[in-house]
Amino acid sequence: MSEIMIVRRLLPTLALLAQRVRANGCHDAAGKVITGLAQPEESFCTAGALGEETPTIELFRHKDPKTRGEAPYPFPPDRKYNTSGGPVSGKINVHLVPHTHDDTGWQVTVDQYFASEVFYVIDTVITTLAADPNRKFIYVETAFFARWWEQAPDEKRATATRLVQRRQLEFINGGWCMHDEASPLWTAMVDQTTRGHQFIFKHFGPEAAPKGTWQIDPFGHSNTQAWLLSAEAGMESLFWGRMDWQDRTMRYERKQGTNGFEWVWQGSRSLGSSAQTFAGNLFGRGAGGYSSWFSFEGSGAQVNDDPALFDYNVDQWVDKFVQNAREQASHTQDAEHQIWALGSDFQYQNADQPRSGIRVHADQWYRNLDKLIHYVNLNGSVNAFYSTPSLYVDQKKRWNGTYELRTDDIFPLADDSHNYWSGYFTSRPALKRQVRFATGVLASARQLEVVTQTTAKEVDRPSAKHAPVVGSSWTDSFEGTVGVATHHDGMSGTERQDVTDDYAMRISSSQKEVEAGIGLAVSKLLKLERGAVSHCHCHAADDCLNISVCAATTGKDAFTIAAWNPLAHSVSEVARIPVSGGRWSVTDGVGRAVPSQVVPLDERTKELPLLYLNSFGLSTRQVAEAKARLENKADHVLMVALESLPPVGLATFHAAADAESTVARAAPPPVDVAGEAAQAGEAAEAPAFAEAADTVVESDVFSLTFDGASGLLKSLTNKRSGATTALAISWGWYNSSVGEPRSECVFMCPDGTAGPIPVDTPWLPPVARHSDGRPMPNNWGKEVIAGHTWYTDSNGKEMVKRAGASLKDGEVEFMEPLNETMCGCNDIHAARRPSALAAGRKLQSGPAVFSFW
Ligand SMILES: *[C@@H]1O[C@H](CO)[C@@H](O)[C@H](O)[C@H]1NC(C)=O
Ligand SMILES: *[C@@H]1O[C@H](CO)[C@@H](O)[C@H](O)[C@H]1NC(C)=O
Ligand SMILES: *[C@@H]1O[C@H](CO)[C@@H](O)[C@H](O)[C@H]1NC(C)=O
Ligand SMILES: *[C@@H]1O[C@H](CO)[C@@H](O)[C@H](O)[C@H]1NC(C)=O
Ligand SMILES: *[C@@H]1O[C@H](CO)[C@@H](O)[C@H](O)[C@H]1NC(C)=O
Ligand SMILES: *[C@@H]1O[C@H](CO)[C@@H](O)[C@H](O)[C@H]1NC(C)=O
């Protein structure tokens, strides 16, 4: 049987894609991942293969050859398949949208993917499109397209340009990458999208501007994506591949007044109806949730329309097509038009796929699709044609009906109960931080560039080229490297470690050019000579502010800090600067004293630079030399209140060591926090701060009282109204599942239990104890729970309210249910008795009233 062949051929891919297969998997009709499938079954259902549906007709090939007569669908005598059709009113119209999904880094780096796979996807799709004017294709990731463009010969570029003009090749989304929607700040999303669009504009003009976003693979979708990156960015639609399974089931079954997977998304409370976008979850059940009912991978599942050959199957393909179209129509609000995304990760390449050994051809896809379109239209039950999301949305706009309006986001995304795409919210925090900081540096650099008219030629410090060039600025390379790292397998943290390292290295090396530019721009503003301004931004072990090492400020008696505020309003910040010596005073630009504080560096922080020491192959002497070189020359951190930095402006602060600083340098020994606490811990179970009095911290409006014994917030007073509220904070946790599925870099998979979090900090005893009083171990995987109702920001823009297991706008809010996982934290009294919880007591369910965990 041909199906067996498919299975065999797909197995190598599956092993490679294992991480995603589980996630993407094989979805049932409701979009829920079918768990517990054997590998061959998984491969079968991710392939979208022919045999999935039971035919509604008797197949020609099963009939008696002597009596079956002519084949049901005769091939065209000239062997030219008719694919010229378009929408037909009164029929189910199937918009066939060929696409590939190319991660700009995941299992291998962006350049490795390009060299081994994506070059061939783009190059051969262009040849295949040029062979037939009816064929269409959409392309998303401009970082890849730009790489192809740089390598393509002129004639191939001219072909691509013609295809774009004829709208056979359409850029959709058009970002430098397909960004993550959970971790980037909105500025990073705007920057990388803009960069991709600028490339398209530069080479193809304004007519080629993407009209829709196509965020098919990111793991959940934010309101900011809907209003800022879609509506406000001039894009009229937003499609994606996966949504929460409970949400999808509800819509599939048309419950709670829902109808299908498309709606109008109004993501901004401030902008309201002025920023709406047409949003849709692709119906596809295939790989990733963003491919459709069929794929032509490998050599198994081809459309065979020649009755002279064995395995004639075009009648079965048409039958499957018609069944699938009718099934989808029964779950689509405007049943007359439906979109089928055809393709998945790295598909449509005419090359041996080196990592999996299978061949996924552009020719193969189009030859099969040409036939399908021809025969399906010959059948006439439904109407099929090549299309794009833009053409599809044009048809949707003509529908005389009303779409549902939604204002909430698609977070967190769950494939099943206990199976959340939220592990990645915290994965690879160092890369997340690096991208966040780099985004801010980029914004400042661009402003300084414009304000001081500083050119790349003046900066004269070209980056090693890490990304295709879009503009001529000294920020161009940096923009490209930060942009590619906002990818949904980039700063999200779901990629391999070496790919993470690749992003970090790209950013770091391109940032050096930008720092040189910033240095020059700032020296121009301050009328200083070139080279007077230094950075300590962590491109070398001895110059890394985030481990309190800064060559420019240590071993000095005085230095000036220049602080640029890129925001449109004035801000106050605290700068932390490593210095030598314990007595410093700081003045602002006009000589007024500025509040500052000097804190000794602890031993642990001082040791951090030594982590850069690789002593392999070094002699003892060389090790000692390397240690001396790496050793932090700072012994204190100077904290300066940079008050009222002017909007989009520069302020300077002068720091000078006080006269007696040499004495001070030796004076206060670093505080051994860990050691003292360890002693305290040994001496008694009581916390180290047991004897201390309560601490009160206040502003003009609020006064907060922290418990002297536990250090935790105890009460809050509104000084204006005089009202005092008692508070108790404890942290909860979900115990991570250790079987399958289990929590990892992408997923959070609680095992169904939860409790207060065991804490093993030396200065605070464990919160959770067994019933006999022994502290619970702290080596279990866990997910911290921080509340029943809380608010999160959406990419640094508007806030979104989140509530556990409640009803919201008539819909279920999708979270791990409380009764099952949180040991009944709705019982406020029990929740405050850790010992009861530690003993695993289950409490009754009911409405949750407790708002801290
Ligand atoms: C091709 O198909 C379309 C409809 O799908 C039809 O309108 C057109 O007449 C056909 N052309 C030929 C040459 O058969
Ligand atoms: C079209 O396909 C459907 C599904 O296989 C079948 O029931 C119907 O008879 C076909 N119609 C024609 C005209 O071939
Ligand atoms: C749109 O639908 C409304 C209500 O169903 C109907 O009254 C109206 O005639 C329709 N308009 C068009 C152009 O079909
Ligand atoms: C410090 O920042 C650099 C780059 O910005 C990053 O690679 C490194 O991991 C960070 N170090 C720590 C300790 O966070
Ligand atoms: C948490 O998970 C660990 C590891 O599977 C298990 O040993 C432990 O019993 C679980 N704890 C609770 C409270 O369920
Ligand atoms: C929650 O409690 C209900 C009723 O006690 C029970 O049927 C259900 O299985 C529990 N878990 C979930 C996930 O709802």
C-alpha cells in the first residue's frame, strides 16, 4: 500500500522534528493535539495524506478492469491543466495558498538554513511560478529573501520582479523574520517589520507592500500584534496556525454564540474601532496547524490521472478535496470562501533536504496542484483556484454579514489540559535580555544619528557583515541582527543552544559599530574630540556592565556619565556603575549635587569575570596571568540617580572620588550575606532577620510595611484616604510533569498538583514543609503561579486582564483550572497554612476569591 511507503519515508523527518511534532502534531477535528499516537500514525496525520478520508465513491482502481469502462476524470488531450479560474459565486470557493514556513534559525542557524534549504525554496519556486502565470506563492521572511536576492543573478532577479508585479509572488507579513509575540517589546516588533518592508519597498516599490500579516507559527498572539502590527501598520488581516484547544473546540462546535475561526480583532482599548483587523485561525489540521489536508511530500501521495498506469487515484483526490471543502464550510461563517494554506516548514525546495533525506519539490507541489485544480473544477461540486490571503480577504469583505468582535488576546496557548505553550515565556533569559537592551540601544542610536547627522563613513567602523544590507546607515547591520533575533524561535528561547549563541554573537558584533557611532555622536554633541566616549556593553570579558565590570570607570578618580533618554517624556533612572573605591560624589551638568550611593561588590559578583577563563591547555602561570587580567578592577558599585533626563535629550553627570577614597577603598569589607545566612540557618530554623523590626517604605500616596521577620509585604496604606489593607503574599507553583508531555523550553506541562513554592534561599527558610516539619525539596521542575487575577502588558503597550478559570466576555478564560491544580487555593485560610498544603491536602472547589496565588 502506498500509505506504508509514506510512513517509511517520513520517519527520518519525524525524528528531527520530534520537538515540534508533539506540539504541532496531529490535531483532531477540534484542533486538539491527539496524544499517545504511535510514530507511524503521527507521520500519517502530519502528512495530510490521501487515505485519511473514507471515499464516498467506489474508486476506479478498485473496480473490475474488464467492466469499469472509461476513467471518471479524463485528462486533457493536450495535457494542459486548466488553472485559470477564480471565485464563482454560489459555490464553495477554495482558495489554495501555496506557502513555505522558513524559520530564521531554530535547529540550525539562519545562515545554515539559508545555505542548505531556503535558497532552494526561493530559487526553485521562482522558476516554477514563471512556468505558469496562474500559479501563486506567498513569501514571509525577508531576512531570507534578501539573502537570496544578494546571491541571485540579474536575470533571476528580473524574473522575481516580474512575478511580484504580476502578484504571482506576494510578500505577506514581510517582516525581517516572523517575530515572537510574547517576549519582544513593541519597538522590536515594529523595527524588524519595518526593516523587512523597507527591503521590499527598495526593490519592488510600494505596490509590493504586504497587505496582511501571516503569523502562522508563533506560540500565541498578542493584542499589540493585532492593533499595532496589523491595523496600524496598514495590514488588513492576520492569520495564524494554532489557538487554544478549548477556544478552538468552542468555535468548532459553534458554542457560546461563536461561529468558525474568523473574527474582527480590536486589540486596543485606547484606539477602539479605529484599529480593527480581520483575524483568522487557519483551519488546517496538518503539520504545525498551518498546512492543509494534503501535502505532496516524498513520492507516496501523488495525483495520478493516467488510467494507463497503476494506482490511478485522481477520483479519490477529488473526492477527498470535496469532502474536506464541505467539512470546512460547515465550520466557516462565510461558507462560500475558505482558505487552505498549502505547505509547512521549509517545503517547496528542489533539493535533497539534507537533514531529513526527503525531497520536497516545488515542481512536485505545483504539478499536483495544477491537476487537482483542473479535476476539482471539472467535477464542479466546489470551485478551486490559486489564491493568496489578500485575495481571500477581498472576498471576505464582500460578505453581507457581521463578524464577531473580539478584544482579548490568544495567550496562553494550550494544546490540551496541562499542556501550555508558556514554558518559552522564560526560556533563555540572557538572550531575551540582550535583545531587549539592544532594542533600546538601537532606538537611541538612530536618534543620535539623525540629531548629529553622523554617517557610516565618519564612524568608519564597519561591522563584519552579518545580515543583508537594507540601508546605508551605521545602524543597519545592528538592526538586521536584532531583527532576526526577535524570531519566534529566537529570543523566545525555543532554539538549540548553538543557535542562541549565534544570535548573541551577531548582535554583539554589530553592536560594536553602533557603539562607535554613538560615541562619535555624543562627542559631537558635547564638543569633545573623537574617541573621548567609551562604552562598557559586554563585548569583552573585561568590559561587561551586567557583571559589574567596566574598564572605562574603574581605576579612575573621576569620570563623566553621558545619559541619552530616547523617550518622548522625561525620565529618572538609576545607573549602576562599577568603580574603584568607596567614596564618591556626583554632580550634574551645572554642578549641583546628585544623590548617589556606593555599595561594596560582593565576592560572588567579583568572581563572575573569571567564568570567562578557559584554562584548557594553559600552564599554571598562564592561568594566573589570565586571572589577573580578567579580575574585576572594581570593588564598589556607584549608584547614581539620573534625575529628570530630558525627553529625547542628553544629560551629563560628573562622578569624582572623594579625597579620602584611598582609605575607603580598604575600609568596609564586603558584606558576606551568604556566609552569615548559612550560619544563621545552621543555628536555628528561624529566618536570619527574625529580630529585625518592620520596615516602612513610603511615597506621597502609599506607605508599605514589610514584615521584619519574613521580609514580606505585610500591609499597604493609602495615605490620602487613610485606608489600610493587610496583605499576605505567598508564591504558588505547579509541579512539572516528568513524563510525556513534560515541561521544557517551549512547554509548561504541570502534573496536576500545585502548592506553595519551596524556597532555598539561605536567608529565608523553605515556605513549604512536609507535615513532620521537614522542608520540601526544591529540585522539582516547577512553574511559579502569581495570582488568580492579574494584569500583563502586551509587548510593553496596553495592559491585558487575566483571570483564572473564569468567564470573560462570555468566553472561558483558558488557564490551568484551579480546582485541579492549585490545591484549592480558593480556600483562603487553608492557603495560608502551608503545612496543610505540603501534606497534599485537597480542598473543595468553588469560586476563587483569593487574589494572590
Ligand atoms: C478553465 O476553467 C475556468 C473555470 O475554472 C473556465 O471558466 C474556463 O473556461 C476554462 N478554460 C478552458 C480553456 O477550458
Ligand atoms: C464530484 O465529486 C463528488 C465527490 O466524490 C461525487 O459525489 C460527484 O459525483 C462528483 N461529480 C461529478 C460530476 O463527477
Ligand atoms: C444583506 O443582508 C441583509 C439582511 O440579511 C439584507 O436585507 C440585504 O438585502 C443584504 N444585502 C445584499 C446586498 O445582499
Ligand atoms: C550580559 O550581557 C551579554 C550581552 O548583552 C550577554 O551575552 C550575557 O549573557 C549577559 N550576562 C549575564 C550574566 O546576564
Ligand atoms: C512533584 O513531582 C515530583 C517529581 O515527579 C514528585 O516526586 C512529587 O511527589 C511531586 N509533588 C507533589 C506535591 O505532587
Ligand atoms: C474540577 O472539578 C470538577 C468537579 O469537581 C471535576 O469534574 C473536574 O474533573 C476537575 N478538573 C477540571 C480540570 O475541571
